Amino acid sequence: MTRIAEQLPLDEALGRHRDQLRQLFPVPPPRPARGKAAKSAGIALVLAFAVAALAWLNPVYRTERFATAIGERRAVLLGDGSKLLLDSGSRVDISWRLRSREAGLHAGQVLFDVSPAVYRPFVVSAGLTKVEVLGTLFNVRRLDDDQVRVTLARGRVQVAAAGQTPVRLTPGQQLDAIGGRLLAVTQADATKAMAWKQGRIVFEQTPLAEAVALLRHYRKAAIRLDDPSLAALKLSGVFDAHDVDRLLALLPSILPVSVQQQGDGSVQIRRKAVAK
């Protein structure tokens, strides 16, 4: 796992937003001195405005980056007590702001166990989809660039995407988003959705295209689905996340496909030839 932390002191964060502060609160022309008391009051007022403006701008004062390699799973404890569990081939950034905590999920999936903070919400961004929480246990999976799945095990979350009414989830509910479009809420077994914690992958009538996109996060060499007509085939079963090659070898006995190993280690999934 890689982890990089960048700490910005408050005066530096203030400096980064100096121009915006000047526009919001222009400094009046100099006036004749009116005594130490008046000068001190003026300084205090300017400082109060500056602090208020800084809080309104909500700047980032610290960033942490976490990533796991293929086949690696890693637990992370954040400074506020929140816990993250990163699955294989996952990348997430954590941004600490004055008024919020933000996570950017770039790839893979992460189980979030968020420490409550009523006045400092935790927001997860995955592409065009955002999940806002106060304190809860939920799983966010991102496949490719535009497929996101949020599964709630405990607490409450609100899922949003641009131009759409935010959707609130209750425990045991799941929501998919494709290309920033929120789909209908469905009931889900959170235990199965989070089975990857125990190194298991659970498919339940999962479209083959979705299954392949997930398996790519568990295998270094590429997996290609050459025939688009195979994408909608349904796959069910419980498989070992640490042995994707075994699953690929079993695939022709489950679905009408053939799996061909290439010289570079990649595999191609094609439609099984019909015997004449």
C-alpha cells in the first residue's frame, strides 16, 4: 500500500485563498489613527472576517493517499477514528477540510466505517456519484469509470448525482449508478456484498460484463471480453478472490464461452464454438 500525507499549516491555507478574501472583504482606504483601542478593535474585526471567510471556503489542509496492489487487502485507521478496508487494486484519496471530510475513490472498492461527526460530514466521491454520511458502515465499489455501487450495512447515507434528487438508503439497501445516473434502490444482503473481506467473490445473476470488470481488480494480466453479445450472460456462485484463474478455468463449464490464454498472460473470453 502507498500512503502520502501532506500537512498545510493554517497560515499557508489562508495564504492560498488571499485573493478570494480580498475580493470578499476589500480593505478600506487608510484613515487617521484613532488610538490603540480602535486599532486593536479593527484588527480583531479583520481577523474575525478572515476566519469566517476561511471556514466558508472550506480549504483542504491535509491529504492522504492509499492504494493496494493486485492481490493486496489493507486496513487503514484515519485520524478521526474512521476505518477503511481497501480491496485488491483499489485507490482512494482522503482530503481533510475545515468543515468536511472527503474521500475520492478512483478504483476498486472500499469498506467505510465512518466515525460520527455531526458538524463535519464525510463525503465519498466516485466519479459522478457522491455518498454523504454522518456515521455508518457502507461499501462503495467503482468499476471502470462509470459504474458505482453503494451498499449500506449500518446507519444512513445519502447518494447524489448531478441534476438528480438525492436518494437516502437504509440498512440492507443497495444503489447502482451508471454514468452518473442513479438507478432504482434494491434490497441487498450486505454480508454477501462485503464478502471480499474474507477473500470471497459472490455473484448472483451478475451480468458477465460486470463480473469481468470486477475480476480485473484481482488479476494483474488483462481479462478481455471480446464478444459484446456475451455481456448480458448471468453468472452465479461463490469464488475465491485469491484464485481468479481457477474461476476463469471453470467459466466454460458454467456459461457457453471459451477462455483462451494468451502469451502475455492475458485471457480472452469468447463465445464457445458450436460443434457441427
